[in-house]
Amino acid sequence: MPRTLDPELKRALAERIRFYNELGIYDFYRREPIEVTQIIQPEEREEMPRARATAVVEEEIFANPIAKPESGVSDPVAALKIIREDLGDCTRCVLHKQGRKQIVFGVGNPKADLMFIGEAPGADEDIQGEPFVGRAGQLLTNMIKAMGVTREDVYIANIIKCRPPGNRTPERDECATCSPFLMRQIEVIKPKVIVALGAVAAKTLLAINAPMSEFRGRFYDFRGTKLAVTYHPAFLLRDPRQKKETWKDLQMVMKELGLELPQKTAE
């Protein structure tokens, strides 16, 4: 039986859970204690119940976790709206006071089979409030068309929802603070395939620190969804030689989704 928690500890744990809920984090995971097999001498057996009691932790606190605000909402449009309202005019990290004009939430089909996730909004996205609308966004739109679908058929978002100053790479704590809202978007949309665009998206989603050459060319199991990694369109603008490699990645995704491979290669 779980041990009854000290009231002060119980209150502190509840406060900490409410704190994370305010950040948009509702999922909690706990590692199970490691089982150790050892020979116990008869005279030591009386001590075991007290020793094992320390391995039983805050069962009462996590028995009834607070549900996400969108839980139980079957309409993905309404559920995404709830997540956006929960995000609010976000001030959870330093980016809100470093020049961002607005939050860039995400755009596209809320029932999409295919979802693209980039790194962060740029200057054009910050102005228009929509991800991938600048030069890199135009290239992404062409990539999507080459796959035989339209931009309206897919869903597009970023790891973080505010533009970093000078378009710098997002910091780890910024990704950690913002990504729970992205995870909730993914749970609502339930795409069949996610394409992570670039190393920041791949490393954040997969929690793996590896070069792009190791990320590409395979599917990963991401919370029950297939996830593929390819180059970010902004990188392709700097190094067009990698477009052929990117097209290979997209063809892998098309095959998984049952999309017909076009005869003409992507430019």
C-alpha cells in the first residue's frame, strides 16, 4: 500500500504540478525503482518493510492528474483553439521581451496526415503570424506541391512560437518551455507522419544529439507516429546541392503515406 504523504510534502508537490500546468505541461513520467535481488539474512528481514517504504513515492498526487484543457474535445479545430487560448500572450520565456511581435502558433489542416515542424519563426513569420511564409516558406510550399499535396492539406508548426532575436538558434530552455504546447498540438492533430525540418527540430523532438547525416534516411517512432528528418528549407537556400537528398527523404515519406511518386523530380 502507498505510504500516506506528509501534508506539507503533498502541498508542495501539488503546487509544483500547478506550476507546470501553467506552463502548458500536463504529462509527467516517473522512472520505476530498480529491482535488486539479494540474499537477506533472517535477522535483517524485519528491517525490509521500512526500507521498501522509501521506494513508494507520491502515488496520491499523481493518482488523479489534472487533465489538459482540450481533453475530451473531439473536434480538432476547437481543441487547437483551446491550446492557443491556453498559450495566451505567452511570457513564459525571455523571448517575449526580446523583440518578438506576435506568437506564431501553427497553420494548416487540423486533421492532417502529414505535419512539418521547423525550428522557429523568422522575420516574415513574426510579421504575418504564420509559419514558413518567407523565402524558406516558399521553398517548403514547393516541396509540398512536389509531393502531390497542397499546403492546405498539411499542418505546419515550429518547435518554438516566437522569433529569436536576429534569427539566432533557439536556446535549450526556450525549446523546453515552448515545446509542450507543440506536443499538445500533435496529440490533437494525430498526423500519420511528422517531418522534422533541420537539426534543432530533430534534436528537440527525438532528444538525440546527432548530426543530420545520422538523423536522415529512416523513420523514428515518435509517440506512436512515424517521424522523418530532412534538411530545413533555409539550409537548402544556402546549399541547393542538398535538394536532391531532401527529395529522397520526401519520397520516403510519400511512400509511407501511399502517395504516388511523380514522374518529374522536384527542382
